[in-house]
Amino acid sequence: MLARRHAISSLALLGCTVLLAGCNDTGVAAVPPERPEVAVVTVEPAPRTIVRELPGRIAPLRVADVRPRVSGIIVARLFEQGSTVKAGDALYQIDPKPFEVELQAAEAALAKAEAALQQASQHATRIEILARSHAASQATNEQAIATLAQAAADRAARDADVARARLNLGYATIRAPISGIIGAALLSEGALVVQNESQPLATIQQLDSVYADFTQSVTELNRLRRDFERGDLDRVAEDAAKVRLVVDDGTLYPLDGKLLFSEAKVDANTGQVTLRGQFNNPKRELLPGLFVRVQLEQGRDPDALAVPPQAIQRNASGAAEVFVVKDDGRIAAQPVRTGALVDGQWLVSEGLKPGQRVVVEGFQKFAVGDAVNAMPWKGTEYSDASDGVARARQAR
């Protein structure tokens, strides 16, 4: 019995020895990890129009303040606030009675002057006849001629007084200087208005066509000029140049506009150059003061390189970079310089070459230097988690 137990113990020790030997055996082959899959796009040159999107504000095509040209008491308001008026429409009525009395007095003075002129004319004619027969002296004749001239001048002055009185009577009816939309009435009946006072009675804005005023940095304009001179960009033809609007809700305004001018000076405070576009506004959707984004076509790059927005990452210093898959299947970080966002893709002006494969999705699956399995990108949307993954990768 004792011998049997000894034999069993020996076999157990032998089995443990074999098991430990197997655990320490380094000759067993380890299974290599599977390469992670990432989505990539192959960069290919293609002609693209350079579009700049700039902030701007809508301004009316024409704006005019309604002001009194004579002093008096307003007796009637003749328009509906917010309505459409035409040039020449009556807007306010100032009490016309003082101007009617003034006109009557001027007409009476004119009649008196006409009578005096007629009398002077008849007297001058008689004196001329008498002077020919030497019945009147030459001095008397000259005095009669001078009196006639004074009477004619007095009649002309009284005629001007009548014209002025009629003009003031006409100004008692305040009319619209331009066609457009009239705003709120700032004064009502019974108010005293003074000729050429600073406060307007109302404001009219022409909105059938509007301006979009926007600015662009002089640095960007100079960069474009240099690109044109080097031949990196082709100028957009005059008939192809368009200005488009993106309104406050992010939708594209359906009507294209035209660029009117670029101011010939730079604002010393902001370093900006002012530009203006004109847009038809038949439905009056564009109201003065509305914030918009203006898309301005400024040139065409015949060999532009572009990548989806999610392909552009930021390194620890904040510089733009992309991750490319090299020929050996390994990941490399590559600094780039981006240009404008055109048709939903970033133009890359420096750092990429045609044919390179740029990672678009799968950033969380690799680190720089890892071997990956590159798959063509199918255009799926970019995960918002990639920013956090990029920051975690930078912390490594």
C-alpha cells in the first residue's frame, strides 16, 4: 500500500513538472492582432470654384426721410403705416389757410404792379411823342422811360411773390419723395412742424431691390491677387461671377445677385474692405438690418485638392493636419494648410499630393505608426466623438 501511494505521488509530481514546462515554453506561436479598418479617400485634383462666405447685412436700395418744407400745424395724415406708397403720393396735410391768404395777398400785389406798369407805359408813350415835337424836354422823356422800367421790375418781383406763395401752398401737402414702404408715423394731427426740422415725419424704404453690404479682409484679397498673378487661380468670367445669400435660417436665397463695387480703401480700425451686392427682392423677404452670409465667387482653381471636413484634425499646437495611409499600410501624420470650404469640402493648398490616401473615419482605432486596413470611404457622417479621440491620441 505504501509503495502504491509513493507511485501515485511520483506521477503527480511528474505531471506538474510537465505542465510547468509547457507554460514556460516560448516556442508556441502567438496569433498576430488583426489590423483595424479605417475609411479613406484618395486625393485627386479637380477644378473647383473658390467661394468666400462672408458676414453681411441687408440695406434698402433707397431710403428717404419725409420732412416738412414749410412750417405749420398738421391737420391730416393721409397714409397707412407700413403700406406701399408711390412717389408723389400725399402723406400729410399742413393747414393750408395761412398759405392761401399769403397767395391772395401776393396776387393782389401783382395786380397793383400790373396796373402801375400799364400807367407807366402809357405815360412813357405820351412823353415820347411830345419829345419828338420838342414839347417835352429830353430829361422828362428819360425819366418816363426809367419809371416804366421800374414798374416792369416791380411787376416781375410781385410775379415771383405769387410763384413763391403758390409753391408754399403746394408744400402744405407733404408728398412721398420716392416709392417704397413707409414706416411708422412719427407725428400725428395737431403737431406743429417746422421747416427743415431734423426729426422726420416718416421714413420710406425701397425694398423691391436691396443691397447686401459685407466686408472682406485685405489680407485675403492680397492672397487672391497673388494666386491670380502666379496662375494658381483662374479668374471667374464677368458673366459667371455671382453673389449668393445664405439667410438667417441657413437656407440659400433663391435669386442670385451681382457684385457692385469694392471700396478703394481699407478701414484702419478693422483692416477690412467693404463690398456690396445687389439682389432682387420681389417678395420682400430681405428686410433692412437682416444678418446674412454672402457667398462670393472669386476665382477657379483648376487643380484643387479637397478633403471632407472630418479629415482635418488639429494637433497639440492647433495646426491643421491629416492622417495618411502610406504604401506599407501604416499611419503617418501630415501637416497641411487649408483654404476655403467649397461644396462641403476643405481645399488643401499645401501638404498633400495627388493619389495620397487620407483617413476620414476610424481615428479611434489607431495611433501614428500603426498598420491599418484602408477601406474606401462611403460618405457616412462623421462621429462627433472623433474630437475627443483626437485629443486622447495627442495626450499619448
